[in-house]
Amino acid sequence: MGRSEELPAVDIHAKAPLQHAKLALISSQAYSIHNFRGPLIRDWVARGLQVFALAPDYDTASRDAVVALGAEPVDYSLERAGIRPLRDARDIFRLVRLLRRLQPDYAFTYFIKPVIYGTFAARLAGVPDRSAMVEGAGYVYSEESPGFSLRRRVLRAAVSGLYRAGLAAAHRVFFLNRDDIELFVRSRMVAAERAIMLGGIGVDLGWFAAAPPVTDPPTFLLAARLLAEKGVREYVEAARRVRAMHPCARFILLGSIDANPGSVSEAELRAWNAEGVVEWRGHVSDVRPAIAEASVFVLPSYYREGVPRSIQEAMAMGRPIITTDMPGCRDTVEPGENGWLVPPRNVDALVDAMIGFIEQPERIASMGAASRRLAEAQFDVRRANARILAAMGFE
């Protein structure tokens, strides 16, 4: 993945008509294809594109869900975590061969490894038009703490170099927040003229319909990948303190253990359950019942988010938000209108925000209604997809 020459301009109209064109959607997670990209796939298919949906971990349910969208599921080799040069080079070579066989006119990549390796492979395979989407800078760019490790500094430098090489192969790069654009442009990982501000991937506002708020008992919900940087331990400690003052309060935790080195352990999760401080329910395929059960959605993240989809879903269902004043998270809250921003890693501020909703329950309904209005204005998936389609020359 060496230094690359300047990319030529893309002439969309010089390609085959869309009814004969093919697009390769390259992901590292099959579940995300139908759960996150479903409406976008439908839009591509409706315009006549043949869509190949590439993922390394298909099961029967995911494969069937992708077929139902009108796309063709395609297996390929990729490991989500870690950097191992020989293995990764092998995976890139195999992906190049696969793309040459499929002969797509367009490639669209998302998540870290597909963005880096998939975009680069698409260029080597001669795919004429290549788009990438950065959904948050992620673990290696999360806020530094006093214990920020030398290992992560080295990893950050390595990932930055890989991003430079991979994104040099993209004709356009979509970002979900301006903080990430500034980081990537400042660090010379992407050219400013190729960066496109999307502002959230959006959600289906009909699927995530507004639901009447719950105030008795006051119930807080955190749904996320169970990484330390998502603020999981801060959420649990805040729950412990709040329940000492308000024993009726409930705290729900959704999410599965992650392969990421920053994941909380199963032993911790089971201990919290046994203590009764939170209700850990693991992964759920449909988060809507849990959101409907909640009074307030909480994400005390210090992870470099894009714009958290979980918050967008909760906003669409009319829930007030407590989250951190961090990239991506801060884009979802107008303080005092639909929720509160708290400093990262600040359990005291998190407790104060939670108690505020318990002691003034009327705010749950008013701030929840404001969340729904903001979701309608800013996080409608149809608007987000329209921007993607226009940037790709389909509108």
C-alpha cells in the first residue's frame, strides 16, 4: 500500500447505465449490512444497480435478510481486529481477485478495515468509482487518558498510515461529524476536497416510531458495544450511586462482549447482574422494546463516535438523552432541550443528570418530544441516503 498518484476525475455518465451497473458494498460485519445499510441498498436496487454485499461472517439469517433487500450476499476473507501484515496482505490479494471476478462499477466501503483494505483492493481491482464512509475515528483515536499506553500510540501511528494509503484510493469519503473531518484532514489521512460531511447515517423514523415515555419507575438504558470507552463502567458506577438514593430507579444494559481489547469482561457483567445494580440483557436483535421500556437513554462514551446510531434510534422514539461532550455524541443533544451533555469519565456529572430526571419527571416527556423533533429534522435516513446518492452521481 504505497504512495499513490492523483486520482482522475470520475465521469459517472461514461459508465454503463445504472440498470446494467454493479456495486460492491464491502463490510466487516454481515449483521450491519441489513441492519444499518438496508434502506441504502433498497435505494441502489431501485435505481437498477446490481448490489453485491460482501461480508466475512454470514450466517443463514443475515444471508436471508440481505437477499430480501434485493442484494446478493458474497463471502470474503477478513478479520475485524488487529494488524497482522502477512494475513492482511493475503486478505487484500484475495479481495482483489474477488472484485476482478465480480467486476463492479462502484465500490462502497465502511468500518475501519473495509475502508482501508477494501478501498485499496477496489482500486487494485480496477473498480472505476470508489466511496468510503468513516463512521467514527474509533478506539485508537479515543480520548487520551493519563494511562494512555505506548501500545496505543504505536497502533495509532500505524492505523493513520494505513488510512492515508487506503483513503488515497477513494474518490470521496463520507464523514458523520466535523470533528472527524478535521482530524483526518489535519493528520493528512484524507484530502479536504474528497471529504463529505454526512451528519449521521439516520434511522427509519417509521420503524423507530415515537412511544409514550415511561416515568414510573425511572428507567435508564445504555445500549452499545460493551467497550470501556463507551462509558460502560461509568454508567454502572452512576447506577450504583443513584440507586443508593433512589432504590426504585432501574438501569438496563444492552450489548454483547466485543473482541476489541477495550471490551469489559463477562465476569464483570455477571457480577453487576448479581449485585442488582444493572440488568444486563446481552445482545438483542430488536432494540425497540428496550427503548420503549426506558425513560432516558444514556451513552457516556469517550470513544471517537461518528454519530451514535443508538442515540438516533432513542431520539426517534422520543427519549431524552444523556451523553458526553465528545465528537459525534455532542451532535445529538441541544443541552436543556432534549437532554444533557456531561464531561467524559465524570461520574458525578452523570449522576446529577440522572437524578435531575428522577426528581423532575415532567422533563422526560418534554425533552423526549424535543428529541423526536430533532430526529425528524436531522436524522431521517431518507435525507442521509439522498446525500450519499447525490454525491455518487445517482440523483
